[in-house]
Amino acid sequence: MLTRLVEELPQFFGYYNVIFLVKAAATTLYLSAVGCSLGLMLGFSIAIIRVTRGNSLIPARFLSISYVEFFRRIPFLVTLMVVFFFYQAIDLDVSVFTVALTAVCLIATSYTAEIVRSGLESVNIMQWEAAESMNFTLGQTLRTVILPQAWKVILPPAFSFFILFIKDTALASQIGVIELTYSAKVLNNKGFSAVLVFGSVLFLYFVISYPLARFGGWMEKKLAVSKRGER
């Protein structure tokens, strides 16, 4: 096997194969970054709805809770297939990348909504009541009182989720999205050794995920230091 690997190396790392892998890695990163960024924004909105106490928002809170609980309990692959066949059922011609991006947003929104909600609720209820007694609007309360304290709780698990989800996007290959796992299947079908192909893809996943993991770890330590300094 070692002899075969050595013989395949020059051809495997040819110009077109390398470009193919780089583009696939970029697709993986783009899918994860855009999907999770949109999910974070939508999840933040859902979390705010869930922590509000007005009676007028009871229906919205019910829908928000139902959405979060539903999509947090469905595997990403199932969500991907449901979205894929939903677009087909309504005769909407979209790319497989759009299908995957929609599924990523649905899942990411549900998980980040729960992360943000936990962060908002970690702030003492007296902080909310004090802001309310000063006639702060909800926007003012969040911006000046709650978020400066809550983001220290929100960011570490949010980064961990984003890194974990980079690996889950490999399932998008099941519907034909040309990301890293799909590129590995293509190159393996061309006759290249599975060890060489999937070993290279494994390394690329590591290259994408490791800097984010290090940055998240650094941020978590910095936040822990700032928390101790505030006491």
C-alpha cells in the first residue's frame, strides 16, 4: 500500500485536483459560515421573543419554543432531505447548495436560539427589572444592560457549535453539494487510494476547524479572566 501511495502522490496533487479540493473546502467553509451566521441572527430574534413577558407575544413565544424544540431533535440529514423534497414539491428550481444552506439555517437557528436564550437568562432578573423601572425600552435594555453581560456566556458555546457544524455539513454531499466529503468520493472514484483521498480531506477539515477552535479557546479564557476581574 505504501508503494501505491508514493506512486499516486504526484498525480493526486496535480494542479486540477488541488484546485478541486480547495474549491470544495471553500464551499464547506462558506456553507458553514453563511448558514451559521444567518442562524445566529435569526436565533437571536427567537431568543428575544422567548425571554419577553408580554401577553401579546404569547402566540409568538409558543411558535418559537415549538420551532426550537422541533428542529433540535431532528438529525441534520433528515432536515436536509425534507428541505430537498419540499423544494421539489412546490416546483421551485433551486440549486443543491441553496437546499443545503436552507437546512443549515434551520438547524443553526434552533441551536443558537437556545444558546442565546441561556445567555440572556443568565443575567440576574433584577437587572431586567431595574431597566424596566427606569422605563428602558426592550432595545435599550438589551443593548446597555443585558448583552454586555450575556455575551460572555453566549460566545463560547456558540463557537463550539459552529466548529461542530462544520463537520456536519459533510452530509450535504448526500444531495450532490460539491464540498469536501463529496470531492473525496469523486477522487476516490477516479482510482486514487481511499487512504490518500480521505486522509487529505481529513487534513483540510482540520485546517478549517483548528484555527476556529483555538480562537474560541482564547476567547473563553479571556472571558473567564474578565469575569474574575469583575468580582
